[in-house]
Amino acid sequence: MTTTSKQDQIAELIRQATVIPVLTIERLADAVPLAKALVAGGVRTLEVTLRTPVAVDAAKAIIAEVPDAVVGIGTILNADDLARAEALGAKFGISPGATPELLKAVAAGRLPFAPGIATASELMQALAHGFDVVKFFPAEQAGGIKALRALAGPFPNVRVCPTGGIGEANAAIWLAEPNVLAVGGSWLCPAADIRAGNWAGITAMCAKAMKTLKAG
């Protein structure tokens, strides 16, 4: 699969998602019920981050037991992380930033991928490796919508999934930007609700958010 076709594939995955929850799973037992709660609320595209010791097993469990979920791997930092994501059978990969080594590995691999960028120079580096679908991170902290609009001037064809500082109060504002495919965030799965096993609450929050944001 060429880099261009992989970029088109991840662009469509992200566009269909509207919101991609960023999942940092601390307990393996939470993985499947959390994923089922999200899917029940209409949130199918999930980013399982490689930030905890159980992350890989959590992603495996979700892929095996929640077939309606579209599982991607986030916090991919190097070629080893990329290999783990590919071996898991993930549908896509996301990184918070990108080194030349990681971009080369991803371009040579088979996983549809959105590298993280925060500046024009980082975006130019991503484009040089064939990536025009990127994660803008940390979105609010890196200058917010003003920064995104500034980048859209010299880079009008870049498609973006902003993540970082985005929640219920401002998701719709970000989604209204013409170069934004979807937004990422953790507000649909609060850590307190996960710890408490409040799956019904998470489902209700997702259903409300998807209804509101898709109508916008």
C-alpha cells in the first residue's frame, strides 16, 4: 500500500469518526467494557495509547471482543512501537510528534498513520515523507484555532485531527474548521468514570456528544 493510499484511508477513518477518544487504560479488566460503552454510544473509532503496562493487552482484548470497534494505537514513538501496533492488527496509528526515523519507518510500513505536529517545520517534515493527514498536538496549548488557521495558509491541503485541550465546550468550534477531519480527546471517558465502572454514564455522554456534533 502506498503512502498516499494509506493517507486516504486514515483520512476517511478519521472523518467518519467525528470524535476519537484517547484511551489510557490502567486496568486490563476495564478495556472491553469501556470499548463496549463507547461503541454503544456511537463512538466506534478508538485510540488506545501505549502509555500503560497493559496497553498492548488491552488493545488485543478490544480487537478480539469488540468487533464493532475500529481500534488504532496512539503514542507511537518509534519503530518498535509501530511494529507492535502492526502486529496487533490495529487499523491505524497516531503519534504525538514525529522523528525522521519514525516517519521513514511508517512510510515503509503498512499501517495508515497520522504523525503529530505542532509547528510549520514539523509539518514540512511530515509532508516531505508523504504525510498530509496529521495530528495537531497539543492543539490548544500550541496556539489553538488561530495557530491552525495560520498553518492552513501555506499548507491548504493538509488534513488535521487536533487533540489536546479539546472537550465538550469547544469540540464543535474545532470541527467547524474546514481542514479538521475530527477531533481527539479524553473527555468522553473520564478517568473517574472508568475507575468506577460507570459504563452507562460513558455511553450516555458519547450518545449526547455524537448527536450534538454530527448535527453541527
